[in-house]
Amino acid sequence: MSRWKPCLVALAAGLLICARARSAGEAGDSGVVVDKARRTITIDARIAPRKINDPRYKEIYPIEVIACWPFPRGQKAHETVVTIEIKPSVVHKALEELGLKAGVPAGGSEEAKARGPAVKIYLEIPGPGGESRRVLIERTLVDRKTLKPMPRVQWLFTGSVMKQPDPDKPGKVYGADLTGTLIGLFPVTDETVFQTNLTLKEEKYVKLETNKKLLPPEGTPVKLVLEVPAGK
């Protein structure tokens, strides 16, 4: 055997591993870290712009979701706190790894309520010296008029409804992977992984804006942290 052959085999294997890693990232399963010991899921995110540079969006709309894909892929990109790049179904699978079972998203009527196990959601914000601090996601939002902080809510792992993207084909896909919505505040969509215990009734009165005193500038990389309580 040529003395170069083992090196070439190793190199080829290494290139194959790198290629697989890139493909996995493109498929949307990078940027998520599952810590089974701490029972957390950490997701790469960025502070979202509040004004979309598109003539269809003539104003700054109230926040209705916490995390979704950026514009133009994200259906709710004009009303989110942070943007993400991963597929929402990847987070669904990660939650199942931690022993959670999805509930049922709310949709349809004003009284409909989401069902599912509750988790805590945090935003990890970088500091000027490289350190980071973790804050409850509710602290990142305030009332648009009074600037009072958003009240505490329950964040429920509902899972997404399945959707048939092509009416001429029978196959269905995870609905949130079509819209890019990961966490919703109100049940304005059932194509999401998380909803709160709020209903559409509250959506008429609760108008929220990002907390500019707390959040870093738009585009800043941050971490979205989901914490699953023990015993769930």
C-alpha cells in the first residue's frame, strides 16, 4: 500500500464529515444546543429590526411573536423580538429529547386556549466586557403606551399543526417550518412551536413593544434559552 493512501483516506473522511456538517446546517439543525444535564435548549438568535424595509409594511406593528425567521422568509418578521435561522421542528425534536410531549395549539375562536407543558424562556444578552446576562423573556417587552413591563405568562409547548403545502399532493409537513414561527405571544397562528396562555381576546388590548432600555441594538447576536423544569 502506498504510504500516502491512509492519509488520503483520512482526508476524504474528514472532507465528508465537513460536507455533512454543512448540509446539516443548511437543513436548519445547527445553532441549537441541548444540555440534558441542565435541561436547557439554547438557540442562536439576533435582535430583530422593528421596521421592515418594504412598502407593504407602512408602520411599526405591535409585537405578536417572540422568535421567527427574518424577513422576507418569516411570516411574522415584522412583529418579533428576535430572528432565528433554524427550523422550528428542530426545537420540537429537542424538547422531545428532554422528555416533553407537545400539547395542542389554540386557534379559531377568541376563547380557544393553548395546551401543553410549560417551560421558562430567557434571552441571554451579551455585555460590554464579553460577559452575558440572562433575563426572562417577558422583561424584553413593555406596554406601548404606559411602558409598563409585560406581565408574566405561561409558555406552552403546543407543537405545530401539520400543513399540506401542495393541494395537489397528499403529503403534509410541520406547519411552523413553512412560516418560520417558533414562539407566539397570542394564538394568531397555530403554525408555531410555542404559544402562551393568552387568548385572542387579550390580543385586542395587549399591545407590546420591545424594551429599548434592556435590549442591545438591532442585529446583535443573542441566545434564546428554553428551560424545561425538572419532572416535566
